[in-house]
Amino acid sequence: MIDLRQGDCLELLKDIPDGSVDLILTDPPYKTTSRGSSGGTGGMLKSDINKSGMVFKHNTIKFDEWLPECFRVLREGGHAYFMTNNKNLLPMLKAVESAGFNIFKTLIWAKNTAITNMYYMDSHEYIIFCRKGKARKINNCGTKSVMFFDNPKNKAHPTEKPVGLMTQLIENSTNDSDVVLDLFMGSGSTGVAAVNTNRKFFGIELDPDYFKIAQDRINKACEVAA
């Protein structure tokens, strides 16, 4: 089952029954460093960021608007991974807990690229690893909390994540034919990883251009897997 929908996640999540998703894995929109003469750009080209630090037209959504819906659709014992940066780590941690999730720990994606900054150059991003209900161990217990995957080259999306990273997280927290949800699908890396690991996938993306890119990538992955 591959279900891809273009539109507002706050509306489309209403179509998902309570407790029907086995894993949520998503890279939500959030503010980056504001554009200016002194700071870095949080990994984005300055042309991609407006003066308030927003990267996309549609990323004014707040954490506490969508996180409770994620908690509702996730099954008891299910895992969730929410990606973020240093600027948004603390508010997202608070919002994740307020929504009802229990936080296991914060993982680190070491992406082998460094972003120019006034102080220390950022070469990593954070992944909040949490659960709904009782604790359940991951499938590959020897996985380290710092994960080394190269930042994708020739990105179709400014914040595109490596398929290898998403594959690692999916394999750790789901089993064959489980349902994976990405409500901010972007260019579809999570969906490609889900197809490659024989998981079911529900993907939502608001921007029609990125939705088409994700749809094409995931359909191609399905053809290869067939």
C-alpha cells in the first residue's frame, strides 16, 4: 500500500484512523537562521530563506498544531522520529512531550558537510526519537546514536534527507508490511526508503511541485521493487 496525497496535513490527517500507523518519520518545516549579513543560513542558500527565517511558502505551521494528530494516529508502542535543528530543538522537545509522546533520546545525523557560521560550523542535525505508550526496543540494538550518512548531492528539495538514513530508522522501528507515515514528505526520501524495505507508506506534501517530485521518485522505487 502506497498512499500519496497532496494537500494540507492538518486536513488529510483527519482521514487516518486512530492508532493505525506503526511509525512516523518526518522532517517538519521550522524556522532557520534569519537572513542577514552576520549569521549563517542553517544550510539553505540565502535565496531560499526570507528575512524571518522561513524557507518555504507553506512552513508557518506550528509544532503544536500537528503533533497531537501524530500522537492520535500512531499505534500504542509505536515509534516516531522528528527531525530538527539546534534553533528549534528545545521548543520541539517541549511540543513533543506536550502532545503525549515519551522521548527516548535525541539522535544525531552527522551529514559530512559543514555550514558556514560565525561560531562553529554546523555539520549535523537532530532527530528526536520518541514513542507512544510503553517502551519497545529497536530491531537493531547495536545502532549508535550518531549516524553517519552523507548529505545528498544534487538535491531535488533544499532539506532532502538521505534515503540511507531513513532506511536505517525504518528498519529499526518497524517490521515487514508495517505502515510508515511522513506528513511533510518533501521530495519523498522516506517513501523511497519505505518501498525499499517492503513497508506500507502514507505520504503527505502540501507543495504541488515537491509532491510531483516525490510521487515520481516513489513510483520509480516501486517499479524497481516489483
